[in-house]
Amino acid sequence: MTMAGRDLQARLIASFLIALATCFAGPGGAAEETLFVSKRITPPGEYTAGIEGPAVDAAGHLYVVNFQQSGTIGKLAAGAAQSQLFTSLPSGSIGNGIRFDRQGRMYIADFRKHNVWVIEPGETTPKVYFHSDRFNQPNDLAIAADGTLYASDPHFAAPAGGQIWRITRGADGKSQGEVMASPRRLGVTNGLDLSPDGATLYVSESNSRQVWAYRLDGSKLLEPRLVRTFADFEVDGLRTDVDGRIYLARLSAGKIAVIGADGSLQREVPVSGKQPTNLTFGGPDGKTVFVTQKEGRFIEAFRVDRPGREPCLHASGMC
């Protein structure tokens, strides 16, 4: 081969390698990330077996209940690989679900003392936001764009069942709560979240292994629709993305199910441990799913193709 021929061949090979690298590069030029592959991101044993309630604030920090001991809340700073103690609830209280509103307030469901706590932005001291002796044991929370809270309230003992609460903030900052009316008897209500337009509430039921959808009308749950039933393994926490897909923790199955709003099972994401309890969206673009893992008592995470509904509430320019 002539010298000119070798130069041409070298240039063609170089051009091919550059084109190949470009195909696997993201907007920033880095290798394209792998989606829907979950990896542990915090050390095993950081949390108790009651690890639950993941929620991400507007700054990207993740909060999870029961850090090292019951009744605490841990904080995993954005980009960190180890949690730190954020705060402790008053004696006897144990948190479960956490949510943030657009003003940065943190709400915590306390299943032991029948409270929903609030922590104001920049503070660490919880204050009672809502209390009712009619609570069975407030479990998880969902939050609407206007700050309305929805709380699942399961009753695990026979006769098993549950209810959903609607909690609103008045102009004076005080809360009002009521049990929502439903045309069907609810099962053991557990995870819940809203559709992207805020018109539909999705609720998982532990005992039936079902996910139900309800049209919201004030304090009424209307037009119940069975979204999906699973043949085995308990269902737990859930979240929605901006396209209305439902990400559901399947406790003991070791999977996060991704379900279309029409009930179709679009994929299942295997996780590192067999007992994922709950999940939330976060990350700088809202496309990281954080999972609380009871088996091993750690946090794991995986990347997805679309942002979650909640991060878009905090950063309107994101979605």
C-alpha cells in the first residue's frame, strides 16, 4: 500500500472511531448512561428495617426515615455516598412518608402518634401540622401543586381495610383534614401519588396486591378504576413520572414495576435487595429513582428516561 493509501486508511479509521464515540455520547460528551439498572449508593445498615419515606427537596437532597434508629430522619446530600442525621421526631413518634411542597416545607407522616409533622424551610424542628385520633396509622403522603396533602391510612388488623385523608392549609396556615368518601370499600391503602395533571389519585393496596385510580373531586374519590392486579408479592410505595407512568415498589419481589396509566406492565426493574419499600424521583434532571431497601437497610438508585412528577413541581423549568 502506498503512503497516500495508508494515510487515507488512517483517516477513515479515525473518522469511524469518532462517529462511534459520538453515538454513545450524551449532550455533554460523556458516555451515555445505562438506564433502569439499579445500584446501591449508601453503605449497608445505615437505616433500620423501617427504612421508608424517601423524598427529595428542591436542592436535590434526599431524606429517608429511620436513620440508625427509629424516629429519626436521615439526609443524603446531593452527590454524597453516605447519609447523615437530619433531625429526630419527638419521643414515641416514628415517621413513614415524607413530601415537600413548593415552598420547601417538609411533611412527615407519623404512624405511631397519628400526626403529620411539618418542618419549615431552613429549620430542623418538627411541629404538628395535622393530628387526628381517627387516624389508623398514617402511612404515605402525596402532594398536589397547590399544597393539598393526601395521606394513606391503612388498617392491617382484621377486618383489613383503609382510608385516604385529604389535608389542606388555610389562609391562616392552619390545617384541616377529612376522610375522603369512596364508592367502594378500600383495601389496605399504602402507596399513593397523583397523575401529572393532578386529577387522578393512584393508590396501592397491600392486601389485594392491586393499584387503583380515582378521579378527584374535592374530598371525594370518584370513578374507581382497577389499574392492575399482581398475582404475588405485596405492593408498597409508588410514584408517577411526567408521562403518567406509575413506578411501584413490589416488596419481596425485589422489583420496581413500571406501569402505564392504562394498566400495562411496561417493564420491571430488578433491585439490589429483595425488599424495596418505597421510591422517589430526584437528581439534577429529575430522572434518578431512589429506592429504600429493607433488605440490607440501604438506599439504591437507577436512572430513567423521563423525569418524575414531583421534581417538576419544584423546578418548573425542568420539564
